Amino acid sequence: MLSPGWGRRQSRWQTWKALTRTPDPFRYVSTIGNEAVAETSASLQKDEQGERIVRIVLEESAHVRLSPAVEHERRAALYDLIEDNHFSLSGPFNGPYVLHLANDGERLNFVVCDDLDLQLTRFSLSLAIMRSVIKEYFLVCESYFSAIKTMTPSRIEAIDMGRRGLHNEGAELLRERLADRVKMDKDTSRRLFTLVCVLHIRR
């Protein structure tokens, strides 16, 4: 849903921080062994919520102001990811995590911090690996948004299927290339791929 032609000049580096949401506490219905139930549920809550991203900081490229359509995609991806994600670092690290994500033109840089924003680890991914699928995705997005103005519903649907397929391909590639550093589920990788595309919009 993104097109590189949608970037317009603005100020220098911007940082957008997604809001965090505190889940509702566990509720107990049994009065038998209540203390043991509470202890078990608290442990499950910690395990379930620990390996996840609770905040994302996007280090966005200078001179770019996103169009309303791209800004909507960006906000939706950030919100959906924070609402529901699985992100588990390899090694002796425990979540929850704050993720700083940046594109320096050559590499996609990940800085992962604890929930106090103290750095735990950092790693990067060559954009050469992702550039081809991102370019194809941008092109099919342009075709899609042109198609919805003039083409038949069946043709629009066909282009949209191709767009979704490329989005899935990019998300899976991202997940595979980062597999030795972090484990994530498909929905998390899809939303991260959307953010990678936003960061890839040229200055």
C-alpha cells in the first residue's frame, strides 16, 4: 500500500514513538486453591508478555513528509504490532523490548533495548537483500492505486492479490534473514516489513 513517490520534503530526523497498552489483569473464577492459581497465572502472564515489543522508535529519514495514505499505513502497522506481536531475541535476553529501527541507506539497523530503553543488543541487515522485493512492492502498489481509478473490479482484485503476495514475500524474507538474531511470528514480520518500506522511501 506504499509508493516511493509519496514522499515530500520536510524537516530533519523525526522520531515517532508508538503508544504502549497495558493488558487487562488476569481474572480468577475458582475459589479453590486461589493462591496457587494466582501464582500460576502471574507466571503465565509474564511468559506471554515478556518476549514482545512494547514500544518502537522509528529513526526516519531526513526531508521526508509522508502522504496521508502512507502515514495511515505506518500508524496502522505500529499500532497493530504493539497490540499483538511475538519478538524473542536469541541469547541471554528477556523482554519486554523497545525496538529502535533505522535505515542508513545501506543497512537496516536494529537496536533492541529493555523496557527502560537501555540497550541490550544491536544488529543490522543489508538492504541489498531486501531492495529487490521492496522495489517490486512499490511498483505493484503504484499499479494498484492507478487501477482503482479506472479498471474493473476483477482487474483491481488481481493486482491486489499480487500486492499482498509481494508483501508476504518481503515479510518472510525479513523473518528468514533475522532468524539467527530474533524469532518472530508471521504477523509481526508483516508489520515490520511495512515499517521497513516506510523507512525506505527516498529522501
